[in-house]
Amino acid sequence: MDEKIAVVGLGNAGLPLAAVIADSGIEVTGVDINSERCDLINRGINPLKEEPGLDELIGKYGGRSFKATADIKNASSCNTFIVIVPLFIDRDYNPDFMILESAIKGIGSVLKPGDLVVLETTVPPGTTDNLARAWLEETSGMEASQFSLAYSPERIMTGYSISRFREFPKIVGGTDEESGKKAFAVYSRFVKSLNMVSSARVAEFIKVVEGCYRDANIALANELFKISDNLGIDFYEAREYANHQYCHIHLPSTGVGGHCIPVYPWFLIKEMERREKFDDARLLRTSRELNDEMIEFCAEKIMLNCLKIDKPLKDIAICISGLSYRRGVKEIHHSRNLALARLLVEKGLKVYAWDELLGKTGVENLGLRYLEPEKADLAFDTSGLKFGSSSKFAGKEKMSKTSEGPVCRC
Amino acid sequence: MDEKIAVVGLGNAGLPLAAVIADSGIEVTGVDINSERCDLINRGINPLKEEPGLDELIGKYGGRSFKATADIKNASSCNTFIVIVPLFIDRDYNPDFMILESAIKGIGSVLKPGDLVVLETTVPPGTTDNLARAWLEETSGMEASQFSLAYSPERIMTGYSISRFREFPKIVGGTDEESGKKAFAVYSRFVKSLNMVSSARVAEFIKVVEGCYRDANIALANELFKISDNLGIDFYEAREYANHQYCHIHLPSTGVGGHCIPVYPWFLIKEMERREKFDDARLLRTSRELNDEMIEFCAEKIMLNCLKIDKPLKDIAICISGLSYRRGVKEIHHSRNLALARLLVEKGLKVYAWDELLGKTGVENLGLRYLEPEKADLAFDTSGLKFGSSSKFAGKEKMSKTSEGPVCRC
């Protein structure tokens, strides 16, 4: 089969996906509104430096079997269109479909009878079936029966995207049986471990649920951390021995940042609100609030640590060390350490920040003062919530042993 | 060392422990207020039939190296006293220490200088250090420095107790360093995988935290079940593919029953209340409430299923099938199915119940009418929350694949 695949969206998720598809011998047209990024790719230069393995793939296929373009028209000879653009939430935590709508309507404008469209973006359950279908029908002028439509969530993690696309179990679900089968056949060509579920809606729900699991379990860890702190118990010691085959307490943190986990629970919370089932998402909501409010707890702990310093509080230089939402990722979206720094500024404390990836300019561009942690009177290092007071184990470096997949900033 | 160990409390947890200790070649005196149970044990008869492997051990050691008695005085030649009696919560969810106090004070009355006391009962963190120590000092007339005191939580599950005591990792923590070392040395003689933690308090916290993890994750499963039901998604299909090495969604249920998981979170919730940190245990409280309120959701689902039956609602015979809090365990403590049956009676529906272990008399003794599920118009079988309406996968028996350790009634 002379399949040609278009990947719409060449960001942190879409670019590794396009490269993995190209690496399986399929011709790929990548579409992204950022034409500078497209130029780089076509010259074989990887614009996403922090993704191991990507340099090699872009160098090998960029501008050859993987061509990037800012104009969807250049993808009109493709038979499969994969949508992998960001979906944000607005100030009221409702999904903002603007980018997704624009991408899908663009695809509709070049769609031919018999083509396949697959969404990879994490979306509220029902989005593929309802919104995506309607947008495609509107701009293609076709009925849904004339094209195929399915959903297959990306399950990547920045820094591990290539291996995640290649090896992690992937699922696919169609808006009808034929669409599901068609998507399954196409994905089988570049995904090793592929499962079909009964519908696009189920596949959408699965991805959102994974985020809810992480958010709720990080919230549980944070709550247990606060309780253990209050009881004078070293949380990390307790966690080490509490965890076994039937128990998996996560790591506590200043909260959960990034584009994914703090966003997905809202898809369900807001949907249940719209259905006037306010009570049916209260654990998800409590978890979300608890994680976002952890910065208040941390701020108080930082202030209490000032008791140990023989200086007026106003003169104590406090440094928040690490601003990106996760170590090694140059991204501050919903960063809770950034929120913590701003909260301390608001309280009138003498606050500085430091970040290995952002540097002095990056920190100052965020409106914060820059200082190396070693030069501060008090440095808050979030490689572990350690406030050095609770029990005899405090201060020991225990965090290194506990890496566990998509660990959030903590 | 000619160690003699007393096990105080020969219930579901204490009896298997005593048998396992005897099996390691140590002389055991079991103490229990139930003298009939003691007589049976001394005649080599196992009073706890549902525990596999126990018949053989009691038959072999009962009345020989494992003697049972209702009088703590008969244990006065022992050097180690292990307390493993129940701890309930009262109507306000506060721990009711009556039984524990009586057991520990009894031990104090026969305690000799140099003896070791170890609590196994799951207790609020701090209980061993504060209450147990004070009770022992009071009745022994000794200072705490004259005896050793430690904590080592049982991690059993009814039906798996023997193997749990023998093989599951166990922890021990002393109220001081010497007590910890001493308890570690004694337990090493009959426990394979033993770890020492820094204090009794940490060991107490670890056990409570495991229960909180289960309760919160079952609550999350229940909330996601309600949401998926609302969205027309088969929860069990989604769960099957959502679960992987970084995600472990539990099974939904009518709630969480028994003496353990529904009780332990209250130890932390109530302690935080006492400290006026009302907000610091809100996830635990939300989880507890959500699990207990699942019977309301189930009751509504049962009534909606009556729409399919061509009979007046008042004439529809509804059978709740399975009343014990977990399948295979003849125990109705905090059973949510029993609570569900009573809720339906209260609503005025024509409700019956059936239970394989309780039988007709057992069901009627609970104030419910007995009926075999096959004879009912509508049977609620809690081997899975299946309401047969949501999606194309409903009705398939998927629960059998998903056994995962201490699964609660569901």
C-alpha cells in the first residue's frame, strides 16, 4: 500500500510521532503553523533538542521522506491525517478548542472520500464523535460515511517520546467499526503493541482517566505528606516501606504542572457540571484543588524555616531553585514552583529564583530576580519536599531511588 | 534462646500468627477472652475454618507447643507479649480503645523487667508510644526503661493469613532503639522478610497509610465508574486498557466494608481534626464519604433497572445477592451490600437478600427476607457493578481477570 500520512501539529508530541512514522518507511508530510520550525526540519535540523533520539531521525528523514510545511494544501495527497495539536483550558477550566478546530477544519478542506482522520490530542470524551466529525463534514462538504474517523491517544512523556511511541501499548477506537479497523491497520505499520477498543469515546476516556489517576494519587501523597509532617513522621521513610505490590504511594510535590495532568481532570469535572451532576466529580475536584494549593503549604514551611536564620525576615534571601514544571524540561506551563515564587513575592518576602534551563534572562523574563541557590540564605530545592525538621531521617537523600515513570515536578 | 511468646488475641489475625510462630519451633501461649475458642484450640481443633492451612497447624501444635488460655496469668512465664486484638471506631468515628486497653493492662499485670511487648493491632500513629506505654507502666509498676516496647503491624488478609505472615515483607519499629533491636531479633525467628524502621510511630503510620491508599483508590474507581456510566462508556473496558505500568485504576464497588480499610482513614482524619487542621485530611474524608455513599448510586441504578420489568414497582422482587463484606468471608462488619439492602427496604421496595455463607437463618437474623437470586425479578450481583445499559461491552464477564490482592467487596 502506498500510504502517505500527514501529521498535523509538529510540537513536543507531533514531531516525535512524525519521525517514528518516517522511520518505519512511510512517507510523512508534517504540518505546522510555525514555518521556521518547518524550515529547520526540512534542512534535517531537530528543533526539539531535549528529546533523545530525535536528532538522528530528523537528520535522516527531514526534507526527504519527512517533509514539513505550514500549508495543509501540501498534504492533500495524503490518505491518513493525524491530528496532534495542543488543547488548552481557559480561565474557567473549560477546554479551548480553537487550535484543534482550526487544525481539523484545515484537514476537512483537503479531505478526499475514503481518507482517514485520527485524533491523538487528549480531548474530553465525545470530542471525536461530535465536534471533529461536524468540523470535517462542514469543511469537506462530505457526509461522515464518506471518510473514516478514529481516535488514538498519544501516551508520550517529554524526554521519552520516541520509545513511548515505539514500545508503549497504544490503543485505537473508531467512530464506527470500519473506521476503527482502518485506523488499526494504518497504525499497525508503525506501532508494535496496538489494541483496538470499542469506540473513539472509550479511547478518549482511557487517556483522560490515566491523568486523573496520576493527579488523584499525587494529591493523596501530598495530603499524607502534610499529615506526616504534622505528626512528626518522615514521609519518605514511611513511603519506602508502605509501598509494595498492593500499595503505591506517589511522591509529594509543590503540585502538578505542565500541559497534561493538571488539565485532563477538568475535562471530566466540567462535563459533569454541564450535566448538573456536581457531586459526581468531587474527588477529582478535591485532588485538583489540593495539588494547586500545595504552594500555600510550601510557602508557610519556607517562612517557618526562616526562624532558624539570625536575620530580620525582610533581609533573608530566599531562592526557589528550579522553575520549569519538570526537571530537564524547559517549559513553565502551570509550573507550581513559579506560582510558589510569585506567592512569596506577593507576601512581601525577599525572593529570588534559579533554573538550570532558563538561565538568568529566562528567570528575569518571568519577572523574578535571579540568584544562584548557593548564594541565598534559604534555598527551596524541590528535588524533594524536605523541610528538615520532622524526624531523624530528614535530610537524607532518598528521592533518587524512587523514579517511577512520569514523575511530576517534586 | 529459650524464648516463650504470648499472643494476646486469637481472632482472625492473632490465631494464624500464633500458629505460624508455633510452626517455627517457638513455644506459644495464646490468650483470648473466648474460653470456648481456647478449648477448641487446645484439643487441636481450628475454630477459624475459612483460613487455608490453619487446620493443619492447629491440629499439629494446639494443646502442645501452642496452648490457649483465657487467663493472662498463664502467660506470665513468657518473655515476649504480642498484642493483636481488634480496634473499632465508635459512632463518631473515633477509635474505641477499650479492648486494646484491657489487653495491654492485662499484660502489664504479668510483665517482668526485660520483657518485650509488641503491638500488631492497626492503631493511630503514636498509640504505642503514648497510650500503650502508659497502660503498661500503670499496671506493671515499672518505668518504661525496664521493659521493651515496639510496634509491628500485621499485614494479613483473611483467607491468605498464613502465607502473609510467612512471606509478606514485615516491618518493626521500637519506641526506643533497644526495643526496636529486640523486637527485630525476636521476629527474625519466624518472619522471613523483616525490615526495621526508625520508630514505632513510623511503623504505625505505614500501616494506616496502606489502608488510606486503598480507600482513596477505590473511591477514585467509584467516581470514574459513575462518570463513565453517565457518559455511556463501559468502565470495565476502559479500565482494562487504562491500566499499565504507570496506571492502576482499582475496581469499583458498592463501597468498602470490613474492619480495616473503612476504619483506618478515620485514625488520620480524626487526629487532624483534634489538631484543628480540618483541611489537611479532606481527600481522605472525601474518599470515605464517596465510598460509603455508593449505595445511594446503586439503589438508584437498581430502581432504574425496574423500568425494564413489566410489573408494578411495588411487586418487583429485588434480591441483593451477597451480604458479607467480601466474598468468601463470613463477616458483615460495615458491609455495604447489607447497607444497600436496608436502604432499599427503607425506600419501601420489595427487597430480599441471599448470601452463600450466611444462609436463610443468617439473612433473616439480619432482619431481611430471604430469597434465592434466581427467584427474584431483579438480582443485584455485586461480583461486578454491572447495570447492563451503558455500552456494547456491558454484560460481558470481565471481572474474573482482574483479581488483584485485597480486593474489596465488589
